[in-house]
Amino acid sequence: MQHSTPTLASKLPQVGTTIFSVMSALAAKHQAVNLGQGFPDFACDPALVNAATAAMQAGHNQYPPMPGVLALRQAVATKIEALHARPYCAEAEITITAGATQAIMTAILAVVHAEDEVIVLEPCYDSYVPSIDLAGGKAVRVPLTPGTFRPDFAKISAAITPRTRAIIINSPHNPTATIWTATEMRQLEDLLAPTNILLISDEVYEHMVFDGAQHQSAARFAGLAARAFIVSSFGKTFHVTGWKVGTVAAPAALTAEFRKVHQFNVFTVNTPMQHALATHLQDPRPYLQLPAFYQAKRDLFRQGLSGSRFKLLPSAGSYFQCVDISAISDLSEADFCQWLTREVGVAAIPLSAFYGDGFDQRVVRFCFAKQDATLRAALERLRGL
């Protein structure tokens, strides 16, 4: 008797292997310098590893409380209040998550009902829309202004309907390295004020803001904080992306709904890492020094490309640099990235991968969260262009 696997109707029929995995595999195959996927190639602070080891040796190896280790939640609340003058209750308003991607999906699953609409601003991180689809909602794509990637409030306003449940914003922005200004945050606050629309504010690059600018967290604006899930990532801040630990700050009523889903989709998060992060957060210097650390890498990379035919777009935050390739090639963004990886030996990501319709602006994204030696090796190859 022959047995066959039942036919399955996919819940995510449009989703294949992510562009990040594709380009990383291509980079490995061709021994290219991988400036595609956004993760550091350098070590974290040894003190953080030592703190994790100490936590394990102290016996912190069983389940922690479902919302997270209280000491870590308290440290997060202290940090937010110090930076943004917004108090959050560690017990009722801060939750530790298995990374920011889980935090975003959990927030969406907690609040989006079948047929609800969620506004996403394109280009956007690739987890947003599948999370909305899995919740039974409908993603409403609104483009950021091509060229500048600023929010277009007329278009956002026009996209709002009685079914709009939430809007997702991201600053500093992946992939374009733009940051929202205080004026833009106030415009969003005014736009949402007469509505019941919730805000999911993806702030994972919060400590990578350059040239003396301040990160404008949703926590800074009373009208936004009252309706927001504010998402952050220790992986990005402390160079430990593989630890997959993030945070969500939200008003108690929103947090209660968030935790209902959180307890059934991950229950809780790696215990010793939480204790290590709580210890590490006692000293604010590592995250306060992060803007200068990454700005130096940004400046090294931009200076290295200044004589090339790449047209540098502004990089105001995050650890990304976008470049216009129009003067170099007639290829599409995706084909150019494949060619660059194979023939030049440097991997990048096409901006078109962050749009639902593959909108091509002749722009690609490099990641400069790399050792200076890695960046110099890439620049040596890119300068020939």
C-alpha cells in the first residue's frame, strides 16, 4: 500500500526563501564579502558572555516568569524613562520576547481580527505582511516617498478606513536608513488622535542614530505611547543577534492582550540570557556609545565609496547604507546584486525585495555592521566600479 502526503493549501502561498538567505548562500558559494544580511561579524562585549555564564552557573536554567525576568523588565523600564521621559510599569507594561520578529507577530496576532486592515509603509521589513496574513488581516501598503523615503501623511490618511486596526512604523528604518523626525511623529500623533488605530513601532535600531540626532521613540509622544506596542532588540544593541531577545513596551491593557498570545506562542524566553542582559544594562555606556561606534563604520564605508560611481543616499540611522546603481549598470536591482556577488565578490540586498510589487528604483542596500577589515576588503572590490 502506497502512502501519500496530503495536499496542503498554503497559508502563505507567496512566501519562499527570503532574499537574505538567498544572498547569504550566494555569497558563501562565491566567497564574497557578505554585506547583505544585517548582522555583525564581530564579537559582543566579553562581559556579556561572562554574565551569561555566571547566570547559568548560578542555577538560572529553568523557566523564568512568562513575561520575563523581573530584573530585566525593571532595567528596560528604567532605560526607557531615562531616555524618553516615559514611565512604564515593569510588572504590567514590559514583556521580554524571543526577538523583535516574534514581538511584532505576537502584537499583530493579539489585536488583528479577520478582515482587519493594517497599514504598512513600504519598503518594509519582510516579516510584517506575512504576520498580518497569518492573523487573517489585510495589509494595506502605503509607499514612503520614493527618493527621500519620508512618510507621506496624505497617502497614509487616504489609506485609513473604518477597518484599519493598526499601523506599523519603523525608525531608524530598515532598509533605507532614514529616521523619523519629531515633527513627523507629531503629525502621526495628530492623524491617529481621533481614531482607535493601534501603533506598532519597530525601534530595533534605536541606538544607531547619527550626526547628533535623537531617536524619536513613540514613547516620547503621549498620544502615540497610549496606543503603541514599542518593539526593541537586545540582539541589535549588544551585537548578539543569535540570542534572539527583544522587548515590548505597551500600556497595561495592550500588554494584557499581548501576553495572552505570547504565553502560547513562546511562553517565555531563554533564562540565563535574560539575567545576563539585566546585569549588562546596569551600565548605560554600551548603548550610549553605540551611535559613535556605528557612525565611525558608516563614515569609513561612505568615504571608501566616495570615488566610485555608486550614488550614496543619506544614512541617518540603523547600520545600513543604500546606494543608487544607475550610473553603474542597467540591470535590475536583483540581477545587479547577483552579478555583484558573483563577479565583484560583494553581496548586497536589492531594495525591491522590501516591496510587495518588487518596485525597482535602482537602489541596493549594504550592511556596515562589520569589522573594519571586512569593510575595507569590500571597499577594495567595490572601488573598481
